[in-house]
Amino acid sequence: MSRIVYGILCHNSAEYVQEQYKLMYAPDTQFIYHADEKSPANLKDYLNQLALRNPNVSVVSSILCSWAGFSLTKVMLQIIEAATELEDWDHLIFLSEQHLPLQSHEYISDAVKLNHNYLEAHPYRTFWEQGKIDIHNRSAQLYRELPGVGAFGTISNDPGDVFFDRLRHGSQWMTLCRATCLQLVAAEGKYDLKFFENSILSDENAIQSWATQLKNDSVTNINQIVTFVADPSRGGSKDMTFDEDLFFVARDTGRLFIRKRMATIPPRMTAYFDQIFPISQRPPSIALRTPPPAFNQPLAAQSLVRCMNEQTAAMNCELVPMRRNANTPNLFCKIHHADIKPPFNIYIVSQDLFHFKVLTVLNEPFKGFGDMTVGGYRASVVRARLNEISFHREIHLAPDYDFGFYTMKELSDLTGLIDLIKLHVSRTAALTVI
């Protein structure tokens, strides 16, 4: 039987995390949690309370995570390093707060064999044409991360044939044996680290590529994950949720976990969990508290937009906040100006109200990942989880190395950011689509 450490990435729901922990708790099982820095205060509070009360729980320091950014890979490496400092375990299984177990503790411990890794690591060279173009584009330019938002392309890049020969792609929900984790920590990311730091979606490529380069005759890599991913390509529904029937279909495949979970666990699943995880063996609940936030960033973002609108009024500009949804950062505005007409739009985005990105976007249907030229400027595909601009094209207008990125020098001085907005307005107004 394998002794398990769960490395769990959390970002939103203290309720999900508590429910998951109570189901998956076992005396010989260990848990390492990471809470995205922008996650709710009650989630961070719950994890701190959980770690204080349970010696089998630890919490690594929070990183401000960005979808598609290298920050997610950094979190996973942080968890791997934390695991190597623990004793008495055989496998590290990566999960999110959206995971639910499909099998009992005993089944899970028996299913993962000693000195085996369970990770998708498909060679880039073997992908079908469109898949290869997609994966290639993730490293075909240098991407820079905007903290808490996403990664945006800057200049074109060619890592070379040797990199693509080594490149592997798969799910981030991997299971690594202890020997592999120790080797990864010792290697200190020397395998193509500089390329992955400047790529997007490295959580689907980096560790997968590194693990398959390690030389250890006692370790076997199984090209499969233990999670049933409920998405359209793997049997789930179009919105990446699953229903009760799919849960039992997934269980009968022999997979160990399923994601993404529904908000409320329905009766038949509840009865099944009561059977394989008896209530009498679960740890007690911890009261969920909601500490006051140290800094109300959404409110501060509103104030910042008002201040910028006061300073851009003379140039007939207005920053209009975009409609909020689950992935909308604290500040995401469209910049309105009479001379900016479709299909061009200018946006400004920030999560931490310290690092900003101003970008001019050509809002046209997706026509492939390759770069194109618009008005003499290079235009590349936007691959950030912002619905209004995702898979449209950013036109690289800023003349310096910052490519529209701006870091606030002083909280009271918006001059540099206003100047960047003015530059984008003047240059976008002169663009035409041929």
C-alpha cells in the first residue's frame, strides 16, 4: 500500500476544501495546501486553522497565481519541495479544491504502485497537426506574466529543435513518487527552465517534460492520470461540471478522483460517501469565519478608475469597467474614445493595482496561432482568461521593452500610466484593417 501526500491547490471555496478534507482524511495521509493569494480571506483562515489543529496538514506560502502563467508551476514546485521535507510517504497526488474522491482510502492506496508516476506526458512530436501548432505557440514567443491575471506575449521566440524533442504535454493533475520528487528538487529546474518561465500554460508542460528526462531505473512512468477530468473531450458536460450519473460512470472506470465538482453533493453520492468514508471516522468540522480583508481591492479599483477618468477627460477618454464574472480581475476596463472604432479596442487590466497592462486588441474571429501584421505592428493571439479578448489579437504598439506593461512607481502618481494610455489611443486611432 502507498502512503499518500495530497498537494491541493485552492483558490475560492473554504466549504469545498473542508468537505474534501473530511472525506479524504486518514491518520496516515498528509496534506499540503496552497491558497492563491487572491483567494477569499475565509479560505486562508480555514487552512491556517486546519494546519494548527492537525499535524498531518501544512500550508505553503501564498503566490498570486495567474491562469496560464508560470506562477502555477512555481506553486507545484513549491509543494513538491515541501513534500520532500516530510517523512513516511510514497506518492504525491496533485488535486484542486474542485476534486472529489471516487474510491475509498484503501482502494486509492492500493491503486498507485510504489515507484510509479502517473502523469500524462505525451511527446510534442507525436501530436496531430492542430494540437502541435497549439502547443508550439505556447513557447513561440516570450510571455510575461501580469500577476493574478495571465501571461501576455512580447517578442517572438524559437526555443529550437532540442527543446521540442524534449517537450511533453499533459494534465497538471499528476501523481509523482517520492524518488521523482527528490530528483526534481535536486535538479532545481535545470531542464529548460528558462523556456518554461517565459511560456504559457507551463503547468501542462514543464514538470511533465522534466519528469520524463530523469534517469532512474527503479521508477516507471505510466502515461495516465488518476483523475477523471469531466470536460467535453473526456466524457463530461460542456461547462466542465459533472452530474450524479457521470460520477458513478467515472468510478467504474477505476479512476481515483473526479473534477470539477458540483456545488451541492446529491443524495446518491452522499450515501456512497457515507459508505466508503464512514461519518464516525471523519474529523470534526471547523467553524468557517470571514475575517475582514486587510485591503478592499475591488473598492480601491473603483477609486483608481475614477482618478484615471479625471486625468483622461481632457483627451476625451473614458475607462468603462467590463462586466464582472468569475474570472474578472479587480480592474478590467475598456477605454472609450471617439476615434477608436471596431474592430479595434483598448483595454487596461490589473489584479493587484500595482502591475498593469494596457493592450490594443483586434477583435476578430480566431484565425490560427501564427503572428500577423496590422498597420506595420506585430499582432499575436491573446491567451488569457478574459472573455472579451481571449483568442483575439493583441497589436504590440508600445515602443519599448515593456510591451504595454506598467508598474506603478508611486500610488499617488498616475502620470506614467496615463501616458501609456495616451500612446495606445493615438496609435490605435491611426490603425486601419486591410
